[in-house]
Amino acid sequence: MNEINKATAELQAEMTQRMALNPGGTRRIGNFGFIELEESWGDEATIINTARISTTNQRLKNGHDFNERDRNLLYQLLRDQHGTPFETIYFRFRFIAPIFVLRQWVKHRVSSWNEFSMRYRKPISVAYIPDESARTVDGYAVLDDTVMSEYEALMGQLFRWYETQYSAACTRIDQARESGELAPKEGGRDPYRGRARELLRNVMPVAAYSDVYWTINFRSLMNFFKLRRKKDAQYEIREYADAAYALFAARLPLLAETMQRVIDESEQSPPSEEHAGRAE
Ligand SMILES: Cc1cc2nc3c(=O)[nH]c(=O)nc-3n(C[C@H](O)[C@H](O)[C@H](O)COP(=O)(O)OP(=O)(O)OC[C@H]3O[C@@H](n4cnc5c(N)ncnc54)[C@H](O)[C@@H]3O)c2cc1C
């Protein structure tokens, strides 16, 4: 395993701190992964009140002790795909995941992303290392220990190459300044170091970890759960989707339970011929 850089050590310390501050809202995943449900806005009462705009002026308070009518309404709205009331509540997750997981995740376009760019700081110097269960299909290990040692060595080589080349580029920039070839550094970001980071990040593998804030409304989150918690979704994104689901369900158990009921019922009823193929 290669030595981690300063930014990565700080991130590791931050994850430990977040786990201590928000134990019920955080999870570690894989060798360096992390997810936190940082904030949410609205709850089941928000959805029910929105849906009742045409029928009553009575409004539930958030966190209300829901009666049978409320529960039924929530179920019917979900079952009959009354979409917009479910767009009124929001969630913000932060996650640290391999870039190949992010490439699948970002396809969920109805959501907001902010990702660590590697332009202003050095990359996170840790790569995803699949553990035994990630490497095993029906009891058969598709990558053995010898391959895994080579995989880890390759990743380490890339991170070390980045560090060596970045530090060499910085030395050259400093020398060019001392000799007067480049103007002295003014305040703000150093454009030469910045350009070096922009170019050197190109060698980061898709197994390298990145850091994202993800904000999403419940309608779109439900679509994400439906697609990414299913068996045909890739193992690694499923791990994150399952963790996101567990954090969401702990916060809004009635909504989670109702959503799961509707998903289970829809999966039990056979698809019509028109929708029988797998939509991508
Ligand atoms: C098992 C699996 C395999 C996949 N394989 C691939 C792959 O090989 N390559 C690949 O590129 N992607 C792949 N995907 C990604 C997939 O095609 C979707 O892009 C992804 O799941 C996001 O789903 P979505 O479009 O429903 O979500 P969002 O983008 O969040 O959209 C939510 C909903 O909004 C509506 N919507 C959004 N944008 C539009 C639009 N432009 N026009 C009309 N309606 C819109 C749709 O109703 C959509 O369901 C795969 C997904 C899964 C689950």
C-alpha cells in the first residue's frame, strides 16, 4: 500500500469525526468509502399536505403521528405514481466513492452534484481494493491473491508517479521564479501549479476515490433506489445505494416502508409485453 498524501490523511480524519458526530447518519464502505446523510428537508407530512391542497385546509405538522387515512394516502400516491408531492422533500448526501461508481451514479441526472475536482488540491491517494466478497461470484474468486497484489502495486505506482511529477513540477516553477524566468507569485492561486495538477490528474485510475455532495428530491431518490439496489446493478454501487437507503429509512421509516411495499408489489405483478425488456 502506498503512503497517503496530506489531503487524504485530512479526509480520513474528517470521516472519523463525522462518524463520531453523526453515528446514525454515516457508514463506511469498502477500504476507503464513506456515505453520510447530512441533511434532509421535509418529511411524510410535507408530502401529505402537498397532496391535500385541493381537498382540505387542514395541515399536518411535520413529524406528525400519522393515522390510517394519512398512511393510506401516502401509499395510494406512491402506488398511483402521483409524482409531484414526492418532489417537495430533499436530501443531501456526501459520499466518498471510486470514480467508476461515480460515473454510474452521475447518470441520475435529476439531482445536484458537487464533486472534488483535483484541480485545486491533489487527488485522494487511495484506490478501491475489492475485498473477498467483491471478488467472488457464486463462491468462485474471479481475481486471485496474486492478481490483487499486482493490482495494488499498479495503483501505488500511479499515485507515487503523480507525487513525484507534481513535486518536480513545483521545484521547476520555483526555480523559474528565482531566476526571473517567471514573475513572482501574486496572491490567490498559482496558475502554474494549478495547470500541473490539471494535467497530472489525468493518470488517476477509475478506481481512485473521489468526494461528492449529492442533493436530490425523494421522487428521484426513489428511482435511484429502484435501479441501483437491484441485483443487476453493479456490486459496488449497490453497496452505496443500500447504505443510502438504510440512512434514509432510519430518518423517515414510514416513507421507506411504504415505498418498499409499492416496489415489492410492482415487482410481483408481471410486466406488460411492451415493458418486458430491460430499459437502460
Ligand atoms: C443495471 C443498469 C445498467 C446500466 N447500464 C448503462 C450503460 O451501459 N451505459 C449507460 O450510459 N448507462 C447505463 N445505465 C444508466 C441508465 O441508462 C440511466 O441513465 C440511469 O439508471 C439513470 O436513470 P434515469 O434516467 O431514470 O434517472 P434520471 O436521469 O435521474 O432521470 C429521472 C427520470 O426523469 C426522466 N428524464 C430524465 N431525463 C430525461 C430526458 N432527457 N428525457 C426524458 N425523460 C427524462 C425519466 O423519466 C427518468 O426516469 C444503467 C443503469 C442500470 C441500473
